[in-house]
Amino acid sequence: MLANKQALFDIRMQKRLTQKDLALASGLSERTINTYESDIDNLRNARYKNVEKVANALGVSVDEIFLSTVSEKPKQNQTA
């Protein structure tokens, strides 16, 4: 969904969850959630299983945690 260091935080906020809520729902520690939210590199280096647990708890795909809604590439003009 968002490709910046706020990605996980923003998704969690949209779902109106605290870090504690997400930790309980994902089976991870609150500290782990905080670590993932504080630095995108921590999230990128996380075990896939853990990212999958977070995604499932949030009801989103793993891709949504890493992909931006704002493309880094310019959109091509689509004319009919």
C-alpha cells in the first residue's frame, strides 16, 4: 500500500488498531511491531512468515504492506 517507513503504521491506523492489538492478532510481540514500524529496513529484513502474520492480522496482502499507492514510475498516458 505505502512504500515508505510509515507503511505499516498507516495501515494499522486505517484499521484503528494499536500496536498491542496488532501484536495480539498477529501472534508477534508488541516490540516486534514497533521495530517494524520504526524502520522500513527492519520490515524488509523480517522473516516472510512474520510479515505474513502481520498482513493476515491487518486483513491485507503482504504486497500491500510494501507497495506504494503512488507509483515511483510515471504513469503512461492511456488514450482510447
